[in-house]
Amino acid sequence: MASLKGLHLEAHIMGEEVRALPDHPLVAPSVRAVAATFDCAHDDESRSLFRVRSSLSGEEINRFTHLHQSKEDLITKVLMQRYCGNVTCCCFQRCVGLDAANAVFSVTYECDQEHGTGYHRRFREYWARVQSEDLVVDGAMTDPKGDRGKRPRDQADPDLYLRVVARQSDGVVVRGAKLHQTGMLNSHEIIVMPTISMRQGEEDWAICFALPTNTKGIRYVYGRQASDTRKLEDPNLDVGNVRFGGQEVMTVFEDVFVPEKRIFLNGEVDESGKLVERFAAYHRQSYGGCKVGVGDVLIGATALIARMNGVEGASHIRDKLVEMIHLNETMFSAGIACSALGHQTLAGNYEIDMLLANVCKLSVTRFPYELARLATDIAGGLLGTMPSAKDLEDPVTGPYIRKYLAAAEGVQVTDRMKVLRLIENLVAGAGAVGYLIESMHGAGPPAAQRIMIGRQADLEGKINLAKRLLGIP
């Protein structure tokens, strides 16, 4: 938290320029969520899950900065992410930098082999510092894209894909924007990557680099979330998740200088597609951990409200809870499976099975929505009609609320309201941004996973299996 304050970042939040960002009530919950990834590396219960030996320095580091060295590392990553989801019940914002680093590490190695560049050494030196200082890194891939039917160079405004606008002897100048940047204002560094596979003639858009978040010329606009102004209220019961939260930011690069030593791809269009696919696959694996961890909390809250309502013994309630568990564990299984079938890259780090990583993420685009539907069903209509925390404290209305919102014997009305607000937060409030919208569009929307599954599923091989069985030549 102190390191974030030391960056002196500024952002526009709801029409105002804000400088003391970590203390702003809309930002502070997301800061605490990232801080939890540091706490977990020191807590006795979880430190072994969050600590690992660096392949670069041999020193013990936070696993959120690790370059995966085995299938076991890939599996442990998913377990760690599920644990973080359990602790914070929101997006804890560090996965994207980890996924970007592992993709850039292998692609720079292969680019050097193909083009004689020196990117891989640069990146190793850069990432060794990230590990030693335990920095939070934002992975920035998604461009605005403008007219999706046109290539970057055919856009009416070429800045709708981030690009190089000037080349100098000691670096480049870039202009553009990256949207949907999760946790950007809680990060020390940014790794920028191209958002699609570039073609000949699009060299200026085939750029990958890293910069500190407080670099001159980078501007930030904070994103809105449903019911986010509840974070400004006192008492805070209506927030739902009173401790933690997520964060999304529009990040604008207004003629920003990038030193040569921080550039890891610069015009090599044939390598851009690799980078996009590998980052996306790592990030799609991540969803088999983080969203499952949040799902655990949603399932627990749903079971708890059923108990508070006195219906936990009803067969249809038990069936719905089992269905929620089944969907959640199915997502987790895919995250573990793509890790267990991972393989070593030419650079030496480990990469997940891309087909199963895309299967994992495609499941995540659907199942959390079904969990949310079932949770809404079980929780009841009070989820959308409950009086406010201020009415609960009001001397006139408070006694009525305590009288008429009573449920099962021994259940405190305030506790029942807390559970309902947590469920509301995840299915319709600020938490739904990280749990539902991010599940749909983070790491690419469903169409992107379907395209990759179609490419990687070896359909011709399956046809040949049928032919061989039937004796068809």
C-alpha cells in the first residue's frame, strides 16, 4: 500500500481528478484485494502455496511473479488463485501480469532465434527485477479496436490500436489506449502487448514493451461498476463485500516514450500472433482458479441464506446447491486438466494445454451465470427489495425491519441482511463486474475460445479415427 502511494498516480474518477488514489473510497477496496496477495505469502496457512524459488535468481519469490518451471507449477498456480478468490471474493488483479510474463518469456526467446533480436535477455533482466522487488504488473492487451470489420491500418483513426508513431535511436514513441485494464491503478508496472495477430504492413502495431505506471504521458480514467457509490456510504452494510473489490481502468498513452531496453517486440509481425494466443491461453487457465474461488464463497453464502430462511432441508434447495457445486468444480477441473497436460516451451518455462485452457474459459463464460441464477432463486425476492442499512439504524424504521425480516429462530436480522447483500453484490452489484462480466469477456469472449477450440481440436484426426474403425481409406 505504501509503494502505491509512492507512485503518486492520478486518475479521473466520476468527473474529478483524484491524486490520493489508494485512499479514495472507490479505489481502496481494490487496493486491499491486491494487498491480500502479499499477506497470503506471509500467513502460515498459505505461505507455502504463494512462495516458490525463482528460475532466474534462485531466491524465494511470490508465485504471482513466477515463470512456471513444471506442470506442478501450473497446477499450483490454479490452487493459489482459487485460494485468493476464497479470501477476497473478488478479482485480486495480479493474474494478468503473471500470464503476460510467461507468454512474453517464451515468445521473446523464439523471436530471437528467428530474427536475431535481443529481446529475451532484456526481458529476463526486467523480470528478475520484478521478482526481486515483488512488483504488481498489469498486462495490457485489449485495444479499443474501433470498426471491428477493419484492420488496424484501415481504421479512420489509426490510434484505435496502440501503435508506434515515432522511432528514435534510443526507443519509440507510442500512442493509443488499452481498455478494461483490471487493477491498473494498483500496479507498479505495465506490460503492453498487441491485441491481435498483425500482418505485413502493420509493423507499427506489433509492439510489446513495459513501463512504470507513473510514466509521463499515461492517463487513467476509472471505470464505473454497478452500485459502486454504495462504497461511499456509511454504514457500509449495503456494499455486500465490505473489505474487498475490483477495479477496471481506461488507460491512454498520449505520445509516450518507451526506452529501447524496455521493448520486447518491435515490428516482428510473425511473432505477434504467438504472443496473443499464449497470453490468452494462460489467462484462460487462470479463470479456472479465480472464478472458482469466488464461486466457493457464493455457494457458501447461498447455503447460509437457505439455512437462515429455514429451507436448507428442502430437497429442491439441496439439489440446486449440488448443481452449483458441480458447475464450480467442472470449471476447476478444466483449469487443473490444462495444467496437468502442460508442456515445456523452447525457452524453458511451462505452457498449459491450449485446447483445454480454451475449454476451461468457454465453461467460465456460462457457468458463473448459472450459479448466479441459482443463488438468486434460493435467496428469494428480498435480494432486490431489502431496505437500506440506514433504515435499519433509523429509530423509527429499524424496529419494523428487525421485526418483519426475522426468519429462522436464532438468526440475527443484521446477519441475514449481510448475507443477502453479499449475494446481491456478486449477482447484480459491483462484484458482478469481476464475477460475471469478466467471466464473459475477460481473456476474450466466447467466440474467441470457440475459434481456438476449432483450430486445436484436430477434427481431421477424429475423422480418421472413424475411417480407420470402419475400414474407409
